[in-house]
Amino acid sequence: MKETLLALIVKAASELNLQLEYKIPVERGVEAPLYGQNGVLDSIGLVSLLAAVEQAIEDETGVSITLANERAMSQKRSPFGSIGALAEYAESLIRAGG
Amino acid sequence: MDSPVTMITGTRKGIGKFLVHHYAGRGHQVVGCSRDKLDWALEGYEHYIADVSDELAVKRLFSAVRKNFGRLDNLINNAGIASMNHSILTPASTVQNILNTNVVGTFLVCREGVKLMQRRRYGRIVNFGTVAGPMRLEGEAMYAASKNAVVAFTQILAREVAEFGITCNVVAPTPIETDLIRAVPREKIDRIVNRLAIRRLGRFEDVANVIDFFIRPESDFVTGQTIFLGGV
């Protein structure tokens, strides 16, 4: 599951990179920073990425999840800090039933 | 350019049904929804059963659009309900129904629509307001309040999605001969019409004309605006 999610996120990030001035360093895999400290995304970039990832997860797994919810905002460690953190967070939501 | 994909909500009858025929006739690929089954059909028009205030149903609707069309160019949020009654006689359940369809429904459809539109960095959203707000129409307090909420939402959404190349505007019709006003006494309708600059009931074509303007690709510098019909 984690590998599938990572692949989905890397694909969505690579597609988003085509529109970004400052690219997400997807070659760094799970370490690639997204948003926040050292992140390359601004808030609109993050919104675009999360929407693309939600859609990709739904297409791949049939599960509809909402990544930017209250739980995400209240986490001590931001689930949007890196590709790895986002994959872990998405996996926890899918396991919890979306 | 491929023919645009246009989604219209609330297409079973009235303005929604008219708009389906209007845009299909102009070569759009039209998708629509309503709570109940249609008693009409149009070649090339794809219909879904969905209540716009049901989050899961709206997600499923957009999932189908994404799979079948892969994109969305225009979104016309026509689905809405009205209820004329004096405020002190209006039950909370009526207020909740109005808010669910007009406000929550518009929000959910816009949210999912933007997700689909932003991938191509292009989109046109048209929401529905009413003249009942600026005309301070008695008996339509919560209906007008819900539509004023739609206006406020649209104005701010317009700023949130401008960077995605998406515009959001509102068309605010006068009373039109539809089911929404069929139960309203003629004398009351005449009083409203007489307060307009142009004293007549609205027509479906008047609404379509404003939407035509909002969804033109050339209208990419027009967003967060409300056009009231009839000269309110």
C-alpha cells in the first residue's frame, strides 16, 4: 500500500512540477520536501498537489479521502512536510476508512 | 479546440432543462444532475441522479465526469430551492432544506468542480443568486439569505481559484415563469415586476445570455461579479 501511495504522490508531484517555477525534488523520494520549512510549495501549490493526490487515490483504490482535514492541521508533525509524510498520512486515512 | 464540457445542476425541469438544450445546441458536451429521474432525454446529454447537498453523491458525480470526460470547462450551479413564507411561520426544517441545497450544495459542487478544472488551469463557474436580496422581498427572507451566502461564497472563491485560471460569477434572475413561483399569487408577482427597471417577468433566454457572457473564454478578466437581471 505504502509503495503504491508513494508512486501516486511522486507521479502527481511530477505532473505539478510542469507548472512550478520551484520544482519539488521528486528524485529525493520520501525525503522530498513539500510544504513548510524547506518546502518548495506555496499554499496554492499544496492545494493543487493534495487535490491531484486525492483524485489519484480514488482512481487507484476506490477510496475517497480528504487530506486537508482538521486532523491534518492539528498534527504535531505536518503530514504535508515531505512526500514520505504525506504517503504515511494518506495510508492512515485509507486504513481508517477514508 | 475540443467541444467544451459543461456541467449543469438541477436539470430535471425549468431553467436547468433549458440550459441543457441551449448548450448542447451549441456543441457543448453537457453533463447534468437532478435528485429525481428525468422524463425527457436528449442525445449526447449525460444525466446523473445526485442530490447536490449529499457530499458522497457529489463526489461520485465528479468521479464519473473525470472518468468519462477527463475535464470540466464550465460549471453552472442552477440547482436550488425556494420557499415563500413569512419568517415567523417558517419551520426550521424548511430553512435547513434551503440552506442545504442552495448553500451546501453550491459549495460541494464548486469544490469538486474546481478540483477537476484546476488540472487544466481553466474553468468557468456560474452560481445562481436572486433579486430577492437587493429587493428585500417579504416572504423570501431565508431564500434571499441563502442566495446572499452564495454571492459571498462566490466572491471569495473567485479570489481563491483565480490562480488556477478559473472564474466564478453569479447570475441573479428576476422571477421567471417556473415551478419556483407557480404557487405565488399573480398580484404578488406583479408587484415585484413593477419595481424592476424593465417591467416584465424574466425569460430563460435572459439567464442564458448572462451565462453565455460569463463562460466565454474571453471573459477571463471577469470574476467575483454578480449580474442582476431586470434592472434591480
